[in-house]
Amino acid sequence: MSKVRIKALLQTAGTGQEVVVSGWVRSRRGNKTISFIELNDGSTIHNIQAVADANLFSDEFLKDVSTGACIRVSGNLVASQGSGQAVEIQAKEIHIYGTADPQVYPLQKKGHSLEFLREIAHLRPRTNTFGAVLRVRHHLAYAIHKFFNDKGFFNLHTPIITGSDAEGAGEMFHVTTFDLKNTPRTEDGNIDYSQDFFGKETNLTVSGQLEGELGALALGLIYTFGPTFRAENSNTPRHLAEFWMIEPEMAFHDIEDNMDLAEEMLKYLVAYALEHCAADLEFLNKMYDKELLNRLRSVIDKPFTRITYTEAIEILKTCGKKFEYLADWGKDLQKEHENYLVEHHGGPVIVTGYPKDIKAFYMKQNDDGKTVRAMDILFPWIGEIIGGSQREEDHAKLLKRVEEMHIPQESLWWYLETRKFGTCPHAGFGLGFERLVLFVTGMTNIRDVIPFPRTPKNAEF
Ligand code: 4AD
Ligand code: MG
């Protein structure tokens, strides 16, 4: 007897064989003589139907084969009598691994709200929706590694604990082994981090970029794909306190090369998902968002629009639409502005040349003295999905910017030193993984595309 997963079983269609399948019961229905068990093992959105004859299985026994129970079914694979499936299992033996008391098991066959499912994140992977989302998430992660590997990039593991603030925004979680009720103090009353575990003040990384640059200036083409942490108190459907970021960094690339790579990558990933996650995406399209598949296809079809920040402000000022926040040169673009730009251009937009004062210290400065070679990619439904830039490779200019922005130099000496020893033009960007998964699955809240979300006041599971 072969032990198979349901996905493979449904693809073989070879009836007559004896099979063994294990999984979780989605539902059981039937009458006095026959029971139909819908079984799912997570390998696919589709269930296999097991048919249990009352001559072989008593009512008493089948009572425990209820929604949520985990069972193993052995039997013959036969052509299905009913509609809706090609094959089914004629059960000969059923082993119950674990029951799920219907009185208390929180997941029932009827649909549950996504909000309710967030409260039972330990069980929600067993729903059709989260099964689909988590499988799509897996395929996208795999596709990212494949995309970069096929292009000759090396995966660089950058640290999760760091002593610097890559984005200079100060939104960091501290890492310490101090007893917080009794921290050692220096003579002037400040916390004495020299006595802490690392002998200095440390935090969870907000980005792997700075270390990524060190890798690019040796290996040429690298990417990181790791967890990043932001202690910003943003309770929005687009923000997590712990999220995963993909950050490629490329030596000898300028801002144009950077945009080309980012656009190629996003199209590749969306196309990959359409090809490899068809059943799950069709389910999500049907259940949540009838425009999903069309929207995904539209992103692959045509070039992304490329405009400068200055042009974007001009468009926003002259479009005649009333915004809540004024669009004004020097101010950051708000979500409503990003949405308008995407709608106006009918698809993804890449905005470059932002004012230097609203962007990070490491971005390459333009000759106008006002703007930097930044790029943000704005996506339908999502807003900013990628942020990146060409990097300032000139030591004197970079140092001046660090000073102007009051960035603590002592935590960045190693970064600055790369501009003294064999510096070169280079560029990179960061793709927020959950924002990508959000776009591809058509879900509306970022908490529903990561297995165990971390947001303000929420770290239960
Ligand atoms: O624009 P950000 O802050 O850029 C960086 O961190 C650069 N170091 C990247 C680089 O050039 N290597 O973040 C990059 C992307 C954003 O465009 C967004 O998709 C995502 O990361 N992101 C978040 N995703 C979920 N929750 C949050 N709180 C996020 N903050 C940023
Ligand atoms: Mg950004």
C-alpha cells in the first residue's frame, strides 16, 4: 500500500490501487448505510472523499470522525460515483490519531470571519483560506531564491542583532540581557551598556541592507531574505512589527539598472505564482476578490510607469482631486497620493528622485543638491511595495550627510570604511515580502498573509 499525499493522489487518477492517506476531517455527512468523509492533508486546496460503509464502521466509531479530527484512511482508490471529484477512497480501515470534540472545536464547516480566525491563529492554517495563502507564500519564497540564484546572485545571511540603525528612523526593539528593574549605570547616570551581553547597545535589525552592501562590495551580486523588525506604532493593514524583507544589492549598478531588476523580479514572481499556485489563486479569486487574477495578469503585461517625485507632485497638484493631506514638494507621499498615482497610470508606478530630506542617509545625492537617487515602487492595492536607491559611494559626501542627519558615526565606522577602500557605484532595494504576498493573494490585511503576525499589543502565538 502506498502512502501518498492528496495532491499527488488527485493527479494520478489511477484507480484500483490500495492507498493510505492521512489528514484532517473537513466534514462528514451521510445516512444510516454510508458516510462521506471530506479529508484534507494540506498538500492542496482540494479534499479527497473517503466513503465509509456502515457494515464496516459503526455509528459509535464514526461519531469521532468529526470536523477537525485527524485520521488515517486505508482503502481502494475508485472512480467516484458522485459529482465533484474524479476519484474517492473506499475505506477499509480508519485509524483516528486525534479527535476534535465538536462541542468545543472552534473551526466548523461554516465560514468564519478573518478577524475571528486571527484569534485562533494556532488553528487557522487548517482553513481553506490560510492553506491557500500559506502555500502561495511558500511558492513565492522559493521563487525569490530561484530568481536570484538563476541570475548569479549569492544569498548573504545578514545579522538579526545589530548595533546600528540602518534606516536612521529610530524604530528599533532593544536586545538586552539586563534586568530591566536594575540596570547598571555609568557615573553620569546613563545605562552602562558596556556591561550588557554584547558590550554595547544592540537592537533587532530594521534592514539587512548595510551588511548587504558589504557583501556586494566583495561578491558583486548578493541578496538577503530575512526577518526585519520595526517598533513603529502603526496599526494599519499594511504594517507589521516583524516582517520579512528581500534585499538585493548590486555592485556596478546604477538607479536605472536597479529599476530594471526590480521590475523584472516583480513580474517574474507574479508570473511564477500564476503558474504554480493556480488552484489556490482561483479559490482566493472566487472567495474574496473577483478581480484578483485579472489584476495579477495586468501587472505582467505592460511596462511599469516611471516618473520623478517632482512630476508626481505636479500630477497630484493639478489633478483637481481633493486630498486629505496636501501634496507639496518636500513632503512625503501619503497613501492616498500613492493610490492616485497608481490609478492615474493604470498600473505599477516607479517614483524616483525624492527630496533628500525625506529619505535615508545612504542614498546617492544628485547634482542638484536637493534630491537623491531613490526609487519607490507603488503597486495597485498595496501602495509602496519596494523601496530602494543607488547608494552614495563617495566617502566625503556620505560622511557629510551622516553628520548633517546626526547619525551616530561610531556605530557605522565599518560602513563608512567601505567608501575608503575600493568603493564603487552600487544600488539595491528592499521588497516587503508580506506586501508581495498581500498583492498576490488579494487579501486585504497583512495580518492574514503571515502565519503568526506581530503587531502592537499582539504576540500571542
Ligand atoms: O522602504 P524601506 O524602509 O527600505 C529599506 O528598509 C531599505 N533598507 C531597503 C533597501 O534599499 N535595501 O522598506 C522596504 C520595504 C517597503 O517598501 C515595504 O514593502 C516593506 O519593506 N516594509 C514593511 N512591510 C511590512 N510592515 C512594515 N512595517 C514595513 N516597513 C517596510
Ligand atoms: Mg520606504
